[in-house]
Amino acid sequence: MLQQNLVTCTKYNDYIAYKYEITSEIINKYLPDKLPPFASITPRNIAKRTVVYLTPLLLVSRPQIIDHCKQLSNSITLEDLLEQLLIKQDPNFRYNLVITGNSIYFIETPHSHHLSHHLFCKHATLCNNSKDVRFAGEFWFDENKEFRLNNNSGTYRPLDILLENTIQLFQQLTPRLQFRGTCFRADDLRPSIKNRLLSKIQTKV
């Protein structure tokens, strides 16, 4: 039986970020390797790295994620929390997910076109630009009543094999939910955040 772990949360406007602390032994069993951000050396990735790691962004994100955390009830397990959050059978209602060497972070993906919301919900910001990221992606509850998880992260780009390992990790942590993996390249159920944002802006114009 798994040890009860600490769950904390922090709120930014309408978005709540959750942090589930877990022993490094469990993480290392399934995800032993660290993922570098923007690993490919391309002009686009260099530009993204510059933006994501700008000092003003770090100064804004760290107080939001670290200084305003609130501990949830000790009786709430990760499995119970995810079951409560994932009540909509809708592939458009998703959570961004980041796993580090000792924690699991997740937050609902933004529906607003406000830039600050998107910055707060990005994988790198969500985990406070951790240097110990093991996996990043999204999870949701689909129209077939199945809990889904993918490896959609433009920053960390985890390989498909890491998606399989993460599914095994979730099977240990949340066996009742029976998460299934969906490779990001095959996941065309909804457009990217960038395309959704552009669409909303065009609609308002």
C-alpha cells in the first residue's frame, strides 16, 4: 500500500495548480532520466528558451507557485483528487502535467486568451523551471469514459517510451482510474493551445 503523500495547491485567478509530493524511489523506478528543456538546437528553440527563462517571468511565476501554496486535507489521495477534477467527458477539458524527481504538478489548461494565464500554465512555469523534470504532457477524461494521458509538451518533448513508463507509474498511484496512453502525434482530438488562442482572438475581432 502506498504511503499517504502531501497534496498542496495554489490559485492564480480561476486556475488552481496542484502539487503531489512523492518519494524519489517511486519516480526513479519508472522515470529515472531528466529531460532537458528545448533539447534540439534550433533558432526556434533558442528563442523559446530565452522567453521561458526570462528573469521577469521567473520573478512572477515563483511567488505564484511557491509562496501561495495551501495544503489539502490529508484524507485526499491523488486518485480521489483526479477523480473529482476529471468529471467532464470532454477531450477539450484537460490538465497540463509535469513530473519531477519528487513531485507531480498539474493544472487545468487555460481557456482564456489572456497571456498571463498561458504563461502560468506552461509546463516550465508549472514546475518552477525545475532542472529535474522527468515527464510532461496532458491528461483528461474522454467521451468514452476513459482517463487519458499524452506526451504533449513543446518544452520537454518526452519520447513515447516515457509515456508508457508514465502510464505504469499512474497505474501504481491510481489503479482505479486505469489511465491509457495516447501518443501526442496521433492525438488530433483538439488543436494546439496556440491555435486555440489565435482562433479566440480572431473570433473577438
